[in-house]
Amino acid sequence: MAHLLLIDDDLSVLPVQVRQAFPASDHLVEVATTGVEGVERIHSRPPDVVILDLGLPDQTGLEVYHQIRRFDARIPVVFVTMKKTAEMAIEAIRLGAYDYLFKPLDAHQLKRVVGEALEVVRRMRQSAVVVEAASDVDGAIVGSCPAMCEVYKAIGRVAAQDVPVLITGESGTGKELVARAVHQHGSRSKALFLALNCAAIPENLLESELFGHEKGAFTGADRRRVGKFEQCNGGTILLDEIGDMSAALQAKMLRVLQEQVFERVGGNETIRTDVRLIAATHRNLKTMSVDGKFRSDLYYRLGVFTVHLPPLRERGEDLPMLVRYYLKRFSRELGREVYEVAPDALERLLDYSWPGNIRELQSVLKQALLRASGSLLLPEFLPDLTAGVSAVSTMGGENVHFENFIERRLRPEMRDLYAQAQRELDWILLPRVLEYSRGSQRQAARVLGIAPKTLRQKLRELGLNKTDLPDANDEGHS
């Protein structure tokens, strides 16, 4: 259950809005009417997110914010303000606050911003500890093969050194978990850790996301926005898939690494920041720099220390352990009671090459659990490992298509090959897009380019109910 603390002396409007947006069935909403009371509540029971009014009767919201930061800088703080005090809110965000909202509040914006802050908390609290056997620890780095032992040693060597780190490896190998472990074992562990996927954000928006923008900098820029490098001052930023970053942004990133300064989009003010940068990519940046597709000077700055993650196919002795770990974890998430795997089912998993690595293994096991009955994972519960979800896994940046799937079904009596192929593709596409949209079916439908009603129908046909999907937080049913 998510725990929200609202610090506001006006009990007539804002508490009602917050409780409507975050119902008691899934959220605990506490209210403090003064800064002193709010800080006392944080000390006695730290909340997941604080919603803080800038105008309090005993002290300013900024003074309360400094006290929260001293207690635990990882608690996201969302400021609520009247427009006349917007500059103070911007200053708070520059110091690390999560976001700010104007009164009167827009219910959808409130739900979105606080929901995103809760997701940041969830991901920051994911453990990045190393375990050598199946356990109850969510988000752990699991494995004991020689290649993974080298990864653990590398994390230990570099975590305490405040230098950039480059994490390489194929898609789906767990690069963000390694970045989180470097942060958690370093001197900045009590500060923010933010992850940003450079390939998932349109090029024209990525610069603003990283460095912020001034009001009027471009169409739609109706207010000043503080970027991640300003917001995460004192903490750590992971730039995932940095190999997909444009040449213009690479030049700006080089300056940030060299001088720790930048300007917002559309602004002239030079802003200084103190952020540890961790970059990750499935691409070969060295080859790209030789070919002129990635700045060589940026590559050398990023690659001061490199950690390479092995693909799952090179971790053979770890696979049974990983299967048991994810079976236990996903059984709990999906309300199943499947904790053992039959020997012949395990054999099928061991024989597969896993081009999509850990991410593909997770998807396969989730599918199997949704199809399973009883407490033992049998071979018939596994999806076709030569097609469908496994065939569309990413390998080296290229899509692996349905050749094997098609070849096995091209026969005279076949009449619904298109429907079968579409269903197999939906098995990976729909859960992945819903994961990206944090469970919002409305947003997922927009990404897919289909109507929400069509998406719900497809989920029903696949047997993927809302409760079967992680982090479900639907915005509506329209």
C-alpha cells in the first residue's frame, strides 16, 4: 500500500482531491497542517511521497523541504503552489524536489505526477544485492557463474569511486540493476537515482528531459521546466541506450561530463550540477566511434570504467537458479502457487538460446504461470520457444522474426496462420507496452494506435486480466 503525506493547512479542497485520486483501498493518505507536524510524521513514519504546500502557517514549504532532504533525500516531494510563487517552486526543484503543481489542481495531472513519483520510489527501493540462490528479494542480481562473479567484482571496485561507468551487454541482460548496485554501494546512495532510456524518448524531447527548458523555448513550453540533471543534483543518473543519442546531444553530454555545467533549452543561464553519470548500451560504442557514429571523445569519457554483462546463453549454470527465483517472484505477483519446475520443462528451458536474455526469460515464465494449473510447471505450460514471444526478442538491435514459427505451420490444412501469428505477437507486445505505460490501458492504447476497447478485448482473449499485469494503474475505461 502506497503511503502519501500531504502537508497543507487548507483542509477544504486539496485533501479531498488527493483522497479521490488515491483511494483508501490502495493508498494511505495522511494530512499534516503545519510544517512542524509534517516533519514529525516523516520522522516517525517515512512516507513514499510528500505533497507539500509552499504556503504554511509556521514556516515556508522550502524550509520544510530542506528538513525532509536532511532526513532522507530519496523521498520525492511534489510542491503545490499558487502561480505567484512559481519561482520558489522552481528553486525547490532545482534543489532536488520531484515536481510542482499549480492550484487549483488538475485531477489527472495530480494522479500522473504522484503516480510517477511512486514509481520512482518503487524502483529506487528495488534491491540490487547479489544472491547466489533463489530468494524472496525482488530485483536482486541473481547468479554465481564465473562471468557474473567478475561483474560483482567490477561493481565492488568502482562503486566507491566517483567516476563515470559504462555498462555494456545485450538487451535484456539487467544493465539497470547493475547501475542501481553501483549507486547503492557508493557515496551517493542516500541521494536520488534516476534512470532515463534515451531510445524511448523522442529526440526533440530528450534534451528538455535531461536539461530542462525555459518558458516559450518551443511550442507547448508554457512554463519553465527543470531537467533531470538539475533535479538529480548530488545523485546518480543512468542514461540507458546512450548509443541512440543524437550527435548534438552527445556534444552537450560531453560538456556536462567535463565541466558539470549546461543550459536549459531556450535559456542562457549556465547551471552547475554535481551528478554521477552511469551510461548503458547494447551497442558497440567503440566500433561506432571508429565509424563516426558516436563521438570518440564522449566514448572515452564514458568508458573510464566499463562493466560488461554476459548474455544469458553464456550463464548456463545460472539458468536453473534464475528460473526458480522468477517462478517464486512471479507466482506471488500473479496470485499463482507454482514454485517447482518439472525436469522436462527445465530441460526445454536449458536447450533454448535466449536471444532476449533475462527479459525474455521473465516473459516466458509469466506466460507459463498464466497458463499453469497445479503447483508444478509442466512443459505444456511453456510457450513455443521457437516463435512468438521468444522470436520477437531483441538481439543486437535487430528484430528476430517469425521464420521458424511460419515454417512449422506452412502446411495445406493451415487456415488461420495470420491469427495465430498475431496472437503470439500479442503475448509479448501487450504486456510490454502495459509495463511501459505503468499499467495504464488508456496510455497503452495510444502507444499501440488502437482504441482502449480493442485493447481490453485483446487482453480478455489472451486471458491477461488487469490483475495479472504488474503495476496496473488504469486511468479510465473510455
